[in-house]
Amino acid sequence: MNRMETPDIDTTSLLPLELAGVSFRHRGQTLLERLDLRLERNGKTLLMGPNGAGKSLLMRICHGLLRPSTGTVRWTGKGASGDAIRRRQAMVFQRPVMLRRSALANVRYALAVQGVPRGERRSRADEAIERFGLESIAHRPARVLSGGEQQRLALARAWALRPEILFMDEPTSALDPAAMNAVEEAVQTFHAQGTRIVMSSHDLGQARRLADEVIFLVNGRLMERAPVTAFFEQPRSREAAAFIRGDLVW
């Protein structure tokens, strides 16, 4: 992957993001339980926990794809207008959604949806494709690409949008080691240029490599939030200690 330059991000931030008393219920079940959380402007946050802990759900609420059943989600930065909130964040999913068009056209379409002028779309999409090493497959149908190629394309699409904050839902869970390494390299590069990272993962080694802090969830409850070293060396909850040992967490 080629070296990336700092994107053109407005210095007036959306962040911090504040969640107050956020709960989410579905069909009579409480999937997130009265969660209070504040995400500051900088850093790489890894969401961890067993299956069903609420990691993906929490990110979708933060990103605005779902509304909480109770509580508030508020972008408190000076730049947090309605349009800016929509345009200056992005999300990469575990299984990226690819449109029935070429890899390059997928990136251009995302820019069009964001209202980027036609002439600028072309140059930004071309730059994103090049920077993520996708030139040789730029004109292939996106849906026939391998899992690793699709994930790199999803990251290129996010890169082209110049997000201030990037949510990533288990982006390496189904990838081979080489593809995983490419995604982790992209995460570090996004962060180095000033993009706030919020990412879910089950991979303890990945969390040690990438995270500044860990948020640990179990059954929709926030059990622990700590700097990454403290989380792994001195977990405060028995559930976190069991998770780190590889034991079942109930």
C-alpha cells in the first residue's frame, strides 16, 4: 500500500461524541443497557467482548444508522451541523456492501452521494484507488473481488470521503494474514493523518497492536474502559480477565 498524505479535514471538529443513558431494546430484549460514553477527538478505540455483547450495535448507534430506545447521542464539537455530521464520518462493515458496478465506480458513487462535484469525484476516486493499490482491479466488478480486495476497496471508499471519524466493524474477521496486515496498516495510516478510529475486534493480538484504549462490553453492558496496556495487564472485571484468558464469558 502506498504512503498516504493528510486528507483535507476541517479543523472545526464534530467531536467529542457523547452518549448519555443510551439503551436499545428489540422485541422485548435489552441489547444495550444505559450506556454513558464520551469519545474525544483523538485516538484508536477498540470495542471488545464476546459475541452478542453489543459492539456492532453500539457503532451503528454512534454512526446514526440506528436510534437508541432511550438516551441521547450528541456530537458536541463546534462543527457539528446536520450536514457535517452526515458527511464527515464513515463506516466499514465486516462484509462490505458492494454495488453492482466496478471498484472505481463504487468509490465515485460514494462521493456523488456526499455531493462532491463531478470533476472532483474523478480525481479523488482515482487517488483513493491508487493509494490502496487497487489500480489493477479498478475496472473489475466489485462483487467478484476477493474478501481482502473488497475490504481494501471499502477502505479506499472511506478514504475518498475524508472522514473525521471512521467506524470499523470487525473488518478483518474473515481475512487471511496478508489481507489483515493491509487493513491494519490502513488503520494506522488513517489515525496518523488525524482520523478518529472506533473499531470492533475479537482478536486480542490485533487490539494490542492497534488500540490506544479498549472498551469492553458484555451482554450490552459497558464493563470496562481502560488504556490498552492496563486492560491486558490489570483487567478490573472478572469478565475481562476471563476474556483475555480465552475462557467463556457469560
